[in-house]
Amino acid sequence: MTLRFSKQNLENITAAPRASTPEDAGENGLGIVTRRYAVGITDHLAEVIDGAGPDDPVALQYVPQVQELKILPEELVDPIGDEAHSPVKGIVHRYPDRVLFSPISICAVYCRYCFRREKVGKPEGVLKTAERKAALDYIRTHPEIWEVILTGGDPLVLSPRQLGEIMKALGEIEHVKIVRIHSRLPVADPVRAGEDMIAAMKKAGKAVYLAVHINHEREITDEVRTALLRLHGAGINLLSQSVLLRGVNDNADTLAALFRALVGLNVKPYYLHHPDLAPGTSHFRLSIAEGQEIMRALLGRLSGIALPTYMLDIPGGMGKIPLTPSYIEPFEGGGYSARDYKGRTHVYTPQIEKVRGHG
């Protein structure tokens, strides 16, 4: 008999108390997983997953698996090096002109491949009033900060009042011109992305971008579609971030369907992330070569407005780099060999390079 997820067994997983010791978890591998990592599935996603089989691309993102107990030597507690670039609690200042501001470590749902999985879901990650003030003061006193990226956890888990206070404070900082919010909420609990939350986002009085985390077209339910159209209609600029995940979206057809659907809802596909080296996530990771082949396949079948940039976050806090496949290589005698989206090669010999001594 094929295992199928039901709302009842999902509720049992998420409602069960997290074991405090391996003995409490017993011999159940899932019990050990839920002791170490936060688990959460919203009612909305439980409806999406209800009746799905064990290979469902939505369920795989949220339902804990025993594979999470496999920790590889190269996996890191802080895979993208947040701590090395955190001058005050809640702030990560990795790039000169922008900072991450994390006011809360709680999420509406907990992705099983999360690069912050060792930190999210823990109350000590929620900034106290004095800590939030210190984070805002850091932004105020660094005029090079042009963009503030609200992340977490999930900043839209905050109440509209709390979010509005933060947005208003950021709006009063003259050198901050852009506020970007990274969130799963429009997908995980779309009803909450309503008028009150939109009003809170707009309190900054500046350009606001919402980067929605979404990995599969099946996550775009009627409720999600309505929420995204509502956000766009209110003047919120919409981007998407996806993670390339084995078993979820690791082929060109699946990603093309997702990116086309998003563009049709006024959401610009922004980044496709290569999975980070977070503990217990190796079952989700592809090789970079596999990811680049998928991107080559997408190039010819998707409009440029539907193509995200394939990105790697270098471990240790060294920043992101594009993993763009190479489509052109120089000939030793001059000119280039150019490869089109169908894999055919063509000779490209620009005369201007010969004139300037490059050919």
C-alpha cells in the first residue's frame, strides 16, 4: 500500500511535542529529527498536501524525513557565514550597500532544506525591544546602506503593527532607499498577506520589494494567486526566489512551468539558488554541473523575463556568485566557438577584436 499524507498525520507530526533528549525521541528517527529541527506546516499547505504520495514535491519541502539525520563532513551549522558578518544581533552586513535585518527567527512553515535550520524556530532569535533598536541604530549610522533586506525567520510572521513599526522606522532613514522583504508567507498562509499586512509594508514610503520563496507550480493555489495579485495591485514589487531541489524541481519542465506561472502573476523570477551546505540536507542537493545543464535547457524555451539567475552562496560568508553556464569559448587561433540553446556550436569571429589585437 502506498503511503499518502493526510491532514491528520500532518497534524500529528506538527503538534507532537519536540523531544528534549534522544531517549524521549525513542527509536523513531523522525522523533530525533523533530528534536533537532523545527517543524511546522500551515493549514493551507496541509490542504495542498492532503492525499498526496511520499514523492509529492510540496510535501517533500515541509514534512520531516529520516534522511535529515545524515550529516556530511562538509555541511556547516552556519553555511553562508552569517555570524562572521554580524556586527550587532539581527544584522548581517556582508555587502557594502545593503544589510540583512532579521527581527524574528520564527517562520510560518519550516523548509527541510533551510540554510538557517539550526537557528529558526527558537525564541532566543526574536529580537527584544532594545536589540531591535540597536539594529536600527546600526542602519542609521551607516550611510552606505542603500537597501535593507528583512529576513529571518519570516518577517511577515510579525503582526501588521510590529511590521509597520519597523517599516516606518526604515522609512525615516534618509539613505535607505529600498526595503526588500523575503517571505514564504504568501505561499504558506496566503490569507495573512492581506490588506493590513500590505498597509504595514507601505509604511516605509519607499520602494518595497517582496521576494516570495516558491519552488513548484503546485504551490500556486487559487488562494496564493489571489494574494500575489492583491500585493501587485497594491504597488508591491514582486520577485521570486527558488531553490533547486532534487526530487522537487530538478528538471527544466518543472521549473519552466513555475517561472511562466509566476511571470503571469507579475512576479519576476529573481534567483534560483543552488542548495547550501546545511546539515542533513544532502538528499536535496544536485551537482552544480546538473544545475547548469538545467539552466542551458531553460535558456531556449523561456523568455528572458522568466529566467532567474542560478546562484551559489560561497560557504563562509564570501557572498553569492552566478553559476551561469558557459556558452562561448575562445579558439586558440582567434575567434570563438559559441554554443546555442540546442547544443549546436557556431563560429564567431568578430573583426573588431583582430583590429584591436585580441584575435
